[in-house]
Amino acid sequence: MIIKREIIETSDGSKTIHLPEWNENYHSHHGALQEAKHVFLKNGLADYAQQKKINILEVGLGTALNAILTCQEATRANLEIQYTALEAYPVSEDELLALNYESLLDDEVAKSHYQNIHAAEWNENHMISKNFTIHKIQAKLEVCKFEENQFDIIYFDAFGPRVQGELWSLEIFQKLFAALKINGLLVTYCAKGQVKRDLKSAGFVVECVPGPPGKREMTKAFKRAVQV
């Protein structure tokens, strides 16, 4: 599938990729960086930082912004993170240069880690730092198979239901529910009513929380132990 992609600037000064045919962005036009931090770090990773060892699945690696922010937080909080990232249509080197996400990073170590995340071979485990190991999978979510009770957190960062409805189905959420550990969390920027209903039907306990700038709400979905 070939879809035209172009680089645009978001409201916080960071850039993102825009798909004009779908009228869809990789990140919020209100701010790519602040959206990633709010949705996936503040409302995802922060809930599990006390565990120290955390297994994360990201659906939609894209620009790897979520990955490098998680890598930085792993170093800061001395966490041990195994990070599995799915991406069917990898971002090109030219697009990465145009995005210039390295300019958003605090130091040369983080910039090197970001480069190494993108340089890592697909379908292999790569230790980016002593705190962060990544396994990138170039495949569609629909065909991926996971072990049961494998992940602590799922960053669900697929394109929205309007353009990729097949990834927001009850069947997909059932697969991801099985892949989560008990008390695991699926976190996403999306708060559409049908998505929340399907998450509940798949077994999740759904919680709506304030979204990032420009979005009233976002969704956290937990896999809780069955109450007898």
C-alpha cells in the first residue's frame, strides 16, 4: 500500500507526518510531543514504574517518538523495559530527517539511542541501553500472534477508527486482552463510544481520563482479575 505522506508542524513546535488522502496525522496537530508524553507516559508507563521490570507492546511504532520517550524514562527511573513495537509501514530515512525529533531530545545519549532504535534490524531483539531493549516487528497487527499474559502495558497508537477501523474491532481487542497480564493496561488517545463498548465486551475495565491538549478525553482499559 502506497500512501502519500508529508511533514507538518504541530502547535507545540514538534513535527508529525500527515496523510492527505486520509486526512490523518501520526500525532495530534495540537502537539506531537506533548500528546505522546501525556497519553503514553503520564497515563501509561507511570502507572507501572514501581514494578521496575516492564514489558510493553506498542501498536504503531511510526516515528518511534513513544519509544524514545519511554527509553529516556527507563533511564531516568532506572526501569528495565522490554519494548515490542509493531509497524506495517516503516518511516523512511528522509522522513526522519525532516521530522528532526533528535532536536527535541535532552542530550547526545538520547539522540544516539533514538538513532539506534531506528537502525535496529526488524524481528530481532536489540539492547538500546542497559534499561531498554526493543524488538521491532514489521507486520500488521491482524497477523501477529502473542503469548498469553505477555505484556504489562499496551500503547495502542494505531490510526483512528475512521481510517483503520479493522484495528479497533472487538476481535483485535480480545486478542490484546489475552496478551495482557492480569492488572495490565491498554492505553490509547481514542475515546470514541464504540471503541469503549468493544473494549468492555472484550473483558476490559474501561476508564476515561482527561486527554492531551485538544482532546477532552482519552481511554485507559485494564485487565482485572475475575472477581468471584
